[in-house]
Amino acid sequence: MSENYQIEFSARAEKDFKSIQRYTLKTYGEKQVWIYTGMLKEALRKLEENPKLYGHVRPDIPQIYRAYKVGEHSLVYRIEDQTVYLIAILHGSMDFTSQLKT
């Protein structure tokens, strides 16, 4: 069995995660923020185990990235060696192409 991957959050991904939590708390309440945060953390755990299994390429993001849909959001990441670099956490209604421009 291979070793787990390590997750590295970009500054953008950290900001996105906190923003999602704030919005969910304000809009849906404390119970839902715990549920949704749990879903996101479980997705991250799965990516630590096997990021190639859960994510997929999308035509609207650079091909070095993969996206893993979790609830209303997608975790956008790239894999390098045993590290998963989490680039952003984007809502499904967002224009991924413009959100990921450098």
C-alpha cells in the first residue's frame, strides 16, 4: 500500500475555505456549517488517500489541474510527487476559467 499524499493549501484555497464557512454560517446556521465543513474535510481526506481516483480534468481549467466536486463546490488541485496542491475551492456557479487566471 502506498503512502498518503500531503495536502498543501494555497493562500487562495485557505481564503476560499474560510469564506465558505462564513457564508454557510450566516446563511444556513451553525448546524449546516458543521455538516458542510465535515463534507469538505472528508473530501480532503480522500484526496490524501488517492487524488487521482476522485478528481477529474475539466475543459475550463488548465490541464495540470483536477477538480473534485463536493456539495456545491469543487476542490481544484494539482498533484506533484506525493503532494496535492489545493489551488482553490470554487462554487459551481463560478466561471472557473476566469477564477483560475494567473
